[in-house]
Amino acid sequence: MRVSIKQRLIAAFLAIILIPIGVISSFVYVSMEERIQTYFIESSTKEVAQVDNAINLYFDSIRENVNLIASSPLLKSADNTITTYMDKPTKTKHTPLQNGGVEAAIFQDFLRFVDSHPNTAFIYLATKYGGYIQWPTDDVIANYDPRTRDWYKNPMGNPGKVITTDPYLYLGDNSIVISNVTMLKDNKGEPLGVVGLDVSLKGLTDILKEIKIGKTGYLMLVGKDGTILANPKNPELNSKNLKDTQIPELAAITENTSSSFAVTMNDTEYLANVFTSEKTGWKYISFIEKAELSAEANQIGFIIGALSILFAVLAVVASVLFSHKFTKPLLAIVDQIAQIGRGDFTGELPKNLLERKDEIGMLGQSIQVMQVSIQGLIREVQKAVNTLSTSSDNISVRLADNVDTTNKISTTIQEVASGAQNQLRGTEESARAMEEMSIGIQRVAETTSIISESSTSTADEAQLGNQSIQKAIQQMDSIRGSVEHSVTVVKQLGERSKEIVQIIDVITGIASQTNLLALNAAIEAARAGEHGRGFAVVADEVRKLAEQSDESARQIANLIQEIQTDTNKAVNSMDSVNQDVQVGLSTVLESGEAFQRILQEIQQITDQIQEVSAVSEQMSAGSEQVAASVDETAQIARVSAHNAENLAASSKGQLATMEEFAVSFESLNQMARELERMISKFKI
């Protein structure tokens, strides 16, 4: 299927517009998704950091309350009177108010603190003596010794510090509780025991519910050991470990201090961001649905898609307008070259195309110059062919006249030869008459008179033959001049053909240079990559035009080569004709010289016969002398007859040569007609 330059330009424009837009759209979409995810991570990290600061401030206030409680003079006065449960084999009801003394006073102090701090889950005191006071007053387990517990041992080993224990599940209301404990010193500064304040994290769940991560996101709090401390989205997961959720991504969080990852929960894809508190080691996990993050990117993608369609339509319109402006002059050039290839040189390229200042204008100007040059050459060839045809016709006419003249000369020479034979026979008869001398001098005189008249007639015929020979020499010389002129004209035609070949070589060179230029443009277009693809298509079309020009030039060159071949044949034929004319001219000259000799010999014979007639009266007295004279006359007659026969043979050869000339010039006429027919194919 043939694809036009116009279609290729439209495809190139679409590719130039749509490919960058597609790449940019994909890049923008991916970048937007990454940017939105990054924004979510950064914003959630900042928000969680603020939440962590608030929670840390909350626990700092709790630790301050613990220190405040531990600094109470009442608690510092605790002694060994506080009830112990180490020796109670069963669960014992805890009744600090009924126990009285310092124990009741301390418990009253605890009640006042609880009234002012409603989030308090537990407040308690354990002494070094094993005594134990707690609010609320739940039953104490059997043989309970608080000194064996970690919450007692840790602060006793870290005096002056408030120790925050790991969260634990309080089965009473299934809430997560955190213990804050510190060492209690007596008034002397000696270790007296441990004071503790446990806080429920139910309030944290309410706080985290109020924190919004986007529209669909939420925040989950996880302890250092992976226990879920607060999950406002799924409260039933509180107090469970992440490993028990059967979600591999969540189970791996305990090993990372901070990260972001995708996770699917309840058939919904989320993007999670982990933030680890530096103080508590707790992990805040921010969740947001990926669909929410992709919504904005999808909206931008829709806008970019609409713009892509708009740009594609504009690209098609622009490419159609641009390709029409580009392909119209190329089509005009192609039509002009095709017309030249058909031999029609009458067409002309549009003026506006020739006035263009780009490569197309240069190509049109080159084709126009080529057309004008070939037109001039064809006109010169036509003139030369017409001159050759006219010269051939003139030579043929003259040659026909020369053949007729030569035929007459041959006839005359035959008659001269016949007369010589007759003279020879007459001389022989004279010889025999000498033997019959007795017949009488009168008969001899008559015979001598007849011989004299015959000699006179022979001399006249010889003179006419000599004039014919001279005319034939002039005709042959004229033929030689015409042949030499024809040879010159045909050679000039050959030189003109060579000039045409040189111009065709120039045209072929232009086509080759154009092809090379198209190849260089294609290489530069290949280096330019996608942006140079349109220009590469144009360069390929220019290369094809150059190849078409080269092919047309080759066809013209082949036609000129045929003309040169026919011209060379004509030159060779004219040379052969010239040589034959030279031979014919030499033969005619030899015939003229023979006629001169015959004329001289006949004149001699006439003189001798007149002498015989003058002395005929003396024949009787000098019969022997007459006999000798007659013998000599017979000998001369034999020579004359022999020369006449030779001249007759030469005239026949001359006639055959002239007939060969006629055949050669007929061939030359046919060549001239063929040249005229070939040249007539061109329209100029």
C-alpha cells in the first residue's frame, strides 16, 4: 500500500504531539501519585508527631503527678502498720478505710486525687515491709507480695525516676492500662517503697478518633511489643498483637522504626505510614485508602487526556495545512519530470514554485534549467538531422544523374569498341585487298575514302566520349564534395550527441547529489530521534524524486546513445561512400586518360589514312610500301580495338561503383529518416 507524504506528515505530527503528551501524562500521573503519597507520608508524619507530643505531654503530667504523690508527707510517713497480704492464703477483701491509722489517711488522699483526675485507673502504694494500699478497693489475691513484681523492682533500682511499664490488659473492663511508678522515700531520704499511678488508654482511642487522615484515613497506636493500644476503626482489635491479625504487612511493623507500605484490610487497599515515638517507643500507624490518593491523580489524568485529544485535533489540522503547502509543489515537480520523461518539454513549472527560496525552489530551478538545455540540444540535433536529410537527398539526385551519365559513357565506349573492331576488320580487308591489287586503284581509293570517313567519325565519337568522361569527372568531384560535406554534418551531429551526453551526466550528477543530500538529511533526522522522524520521511521522498530524475536521465541517455550509434553508423557509411567516390573518381580519371590516348591514336590513324588516300595513286608503283602500311594500320587497329575493349570494361566497373554509391546513399537516407523519427518524439 502506497503511503503519501501527506499521510506521513500527519502521522509524524500526531506522533510528535501525542507521544510527548503520553510520556508527560504518564510521568505527571505517576509523579502525582508519588507526590500525593509523599504528601500523605509527610503530612501524616507531622500530624502524628504533634499527637505524639500531646501524648508525651499527657504522660509527662502523669509522671509529674506520680512525683507529686511520692512527695506527699503523708505517704512519706507510711510504716509497717500498713496491711500486708503475704500471709493471706485466700483472696482477701481490701478495706483500707476500715483499717484506720496512716493507711486510712493515705487512702483518703488517694480518693481526693481520683476525684480531680477521672482518667485514673489505679493508684497504689507498696512499702518495703510488704504493705499494700490500692484504689479502687478490689480484692487482693492470696499471698500477694508486691515486692516481687516488676513494677516494684524497676523503680527501686532506678531511684528518682518515674518508670512507665508496658501496657497491659485490665480484665475488669478489657481496657489497656499503663503503669507509672517511682520509688517512695521516707523523711530521711531512705527508700520506703513504691508509689504507682495507672492510667487507662480508653481516652486515647477517643482522641485518635478525632484525628482525621484525609477523608477515609485513621490513626492506630501500637506498643513496643506489637500490642494494639488504640484502633478507632476496629476497636475489637485493641489489646491484640499485630501478629494475631494475620496481616503479614502489619506483623512486620515491629521490626521497623519507620516505613510506608501498602496493605489490604477488609478488601480495601490502604497506604500505611509508621511513626515511632522516640520517648515511648510506641508506633503510630496512619492509614488512608489508596482510592482517595488516586482520585486527584485520576482527575488530573482526565484533564490531560482531554488536552491530548484537543492537541491531536489541532495537530491533524496543522499537519493537513502544512502537508498541503509542502506536497503541492512536490507533486508539480513530479508531474513535470514525468512529462519530460515522456519526451514532452513544452510544460513549465509554476512561477511561485521557482521563486521559492528553499530546497524545493532550488530543485524546480534545476529541473527548469535542465529542460531548457535539453530543448536547445534537441533543436540543434533537429537542425543537423534536417541538414543531413537534405544533403542525402541532394546527393541521391546527383548520384542518379551521374549513374545516367556513366551509363551513356559506357554505351559510347561500347560503340567506340565496336567501331574499333570494324576498323580492324576493314584493315584486314585492306590487307587482303592489297593481295588483289589488280582490282584497281579506284577501288583502293574508294576504300581509302571510306576508311577516312570512318576514322573521322571515330575521332568525333572519341571526342564525344572524352567530353562525357570530363563531365563524369566533374560529377564525381561534385559527389565527392557533397559526401565530404555530409561526413562533416554527421560528425557534427555526433559531437552534438556527445554534448547531450555530457548534459545528461550533469543531470545524473544533480540527481546523485540530491540523493546524497536526502541521505544526509535522513542521517541527521535519525540523529534527531523522534523529533526528526517527519524530516526523515521528507528526506526519503526527496531521495525517491532524485532516483526518478536519475532514471529519466538514464532513459534519455540511452536514447541519445542509440542516436550516437546510428550517427556513428552514418559516419562509417559516409566514409565508405567517400572512399567509393574516391575510387570511382580515380577510375573515371583513368578512363579520361585512356580516351585521350584513344583520341590521339585515332587522330594518328586518320592522318595515316589520309596519307594512304594521297598516295593511293602511287599504290601500283609502291605496292610493297602500301602492303607494309596496311600491315601497320592493322596493328594499330588491333591496339585501338584492345584499348576500346579495356575502356568498355572500365566504364562497366564505373557503372557498378556508381550503383553501389546509390545503394549506400539509400541506406544513408533511411538513417536520416530514422533520426528524424526519433527526434520527432520530443516536444519542444
